Amino acid sequence: MKHLLALVIFFSSQTFAADDYMLFSVESFWMNQETINTPLMGEIKAKKMLLLFDSERIQIEPEQGEIFEAKVFMEDSMINFKKGYISFSSDLGQRNPLAGINDFNISNGDVEFTSKGISIIGEQLDMTLEGVDIGLKNVNLFCDSEGTYSTEIDKVCLQNSYLRSNNETGLTTLKIKDLDSQYPLDLELFVRELFIKDESIKGQVQNISGVIMGTHYNMKMANIDCYKEKGMRDIDPEVILNGCLKTSNNTFKNFSMLRREVEANIGNAHMVIGEENYSLVSDKATFKVGTDVTNISHLEINCEKKPINNKALVIDQRIVLEGCLDRGDIRVSRIQVDEEKARKFLIKNSPTAWDYAKSLEEKGIIDLYDFKNIQLTSVNKDFSFKAKVKFIFRIPVRFRGKSEFDSEKNELKLTVKAAHIAGIPTRKFVLYLLTKFISSDDIQVNGNTITVKL
């Protein structure tokens, strides 16, 4: 009885001049659906609540230190509260912020809807919206509605919003999971700040990690600037990621990916995805296939970008590769390989090259494991390779040929037409270089043609 008397609840037919307004200041507030056809049901523990619509006003403000606890459920557009023998409801109508939400859970938070916008400040917010699981921790989110009262969280927040932390850590944790998609993903982001505009997403991220289509990704200390589809109304991870693949400008301290036995790490990089090309500049990179490790100093990649003809998420190595074969340029200042593995590979695959190299190495004349100033260029599938190898002083290594990519078999064929490497059998040398990046089990040699299974 004491708790009920502590409540101040007003129902009034008086017309208020104020704009529509909603405030939920809660210790906890959760609702979920047992099945897809059942209404949202749950509980609320509120510090304060105010709903103001046209001629309707509901205000709940317990005494200091008290909490209003009640059962709550949705029926059509009606939100219903029940505590003991007291119950009341309000028709949210078109203002219903819970439309499309399958479940949600808010801890120690304030959710406010005004004519200025939507504000969410809290310790934890988890919800499932249109099949996408979204989790926010230590969140301070403001979505600008530009003077128009709206409860369409996804629409308003995708047009103009700012996300930052609500505590001294300076980091907001954002989790996104969409496993029902054709392109399943499960990501966790530690965000310093994030700006969403009608056609862009910009921000500073401490770390991004997770899985997209079976590949594990991790990005540290990143500044991101991605295109976003104009007028986007629904939170769709596929569409958001595809915007970043359409155009983006990003820098990061480290980027890594792992799929099966293949692992790549790229450090201190600037990556630009344009309408017509890709480019990447990195201080260093490491590629690991099984136990074979290759270290690269200063990597530059520029490739033509093939057009994307649909809105589906496109993370396809074949499309990237085709663009690089039509017009691509890769430059590396130096490659460092596992010398013992390289020696064993040459002995097994090219005894002639090994015998020649060994004789020169014993004289201290040549070092076949130290390549510098490497450039691989491809124009209309005609490729050329240039590098410098240590031979008393550095001499040029060059070969050129033709490339052919079979997208159905997912195979790349390289046919060497001409080469100049100080008399060493060239075809085996090309094979040797390729194994620094690709598992040798996926390479076949037939004459001057090398087939690589991707």
C-alpha cells in the first residue's frame, strides 16, 4: 500500500499545448515474445515514467528511493501496465517505438522521445529487431529527428545520430548478430564515437572483431568513413557492409583475417575503396599458410574495381581478383621468407635451380631468399613481374606472361612467356615465389603453365 500511495499517476482529458513526449527512466525494463504470434510481455522497474500524447498524460514518479514495479504487455498498439489491482494503458498508435521489436532488455537507462530526437543513455540495451540481434553497453546515443517527434528508432537513428560512451571508459560496446542472412555475421565493436548521416557512417573504433561468412576478422585502432545508402530505414547489416564496399576511406593500426589454415595480418594501413578502384598502402604485412610464414615490408596495392550490380553483400575474392587481373599493380619493398622451407622446396621441385643457387651461394655471390623492390603489374590479364635479387650487387629479375581466371572452377592459370633471371630456370622460380603466399598443395605445374586453386 505504501508503494502505491507513493505513486503519482495522472489521467487527464485536458488538452496540452506541449509536443508529444515519452520518458522511461528505469532500473530494468524487459519484454519478449514467447512465439512470433504472441504479444510482447514483461516487467518494468521504473524510477520515473512520463507519457504525453495530445490530450493524454501518464506520469509515474515514486518517492525518492522507491521503484515502481509492474507487469507490462503490448496488445495491438496498446501498452498496458498492471500492478496489483491497479492497471492502466495508453494507445501508442503510430508512435509505437516497439513496432518490429521481438524482444528487448534495458538496464539502468533513460529512454526519451521528444520533438528534438531520440535519446538512449544506459548501462545495457539488448534487442532483436527484424531478426537482427543488437546489443549496446555503456551507451549514450542521440538520434536527431530535426524537429519532428518520432518513435521510429531505426529510421531516425539511420538518418542522423551520434553514438559515444556514457562513462569514463570512453568506449561503447556494440554487438550485431545476423545469422539468418545469406551472409551470416556476428561482430563486436568497441566504439569511441560514431556519426551516422543520411549518406555516410564515420567513426573511431578501438577494435572490431567477429565472423563474416565463416571468416574471422579483427581490426584495431580504426578510423572508418563508409558510404551509406540514402534513405535507409531498416537496420540491415548486409546493406551497411555493402555500403562500405561501395566506397570507403579507412585507416587502421592492424587488420587480420583467418579462414581455415590461411591467416593474414596487415599493419599501419590506409585502405580506400572507390567507385572504380581499390587501393591499400601498408607498412608491413604477414601471410601464413599452415606453418609457412611470409613477411612483407611496405605493401602497395592498386586494382580496378568490378561493378556491383545488386545490393547483396559482396565479399567475393573472385570479383576482387578479376579487377586486379584486368588492371592491377602490386608493389613490395621487401619479402622475407622461411629460408629453410624455401631451400627444401627448391630441392624438391627444382633440383637444377637448387644446384645452381647452392653453387653461387657457397661462393657468397647470390642470395635467392632476399627479394627487394618487387612489382607485379597486370593489364588486360597480361602480367609482368619485376624484382631485384642479391647477386654480388642486386640484379633485376623479370618475367611476363598471360593470366586466365576460371570463376566456375575458382582457378587461376599463369602462363610464363618470357623470363630473365641470371640463367636460373624461371618457371620453377615463379612456382617458388607463389608458394610464399599460397599453399603448394593448391598449385599444379604443366609446362610453362601454373594452375592455382583458390
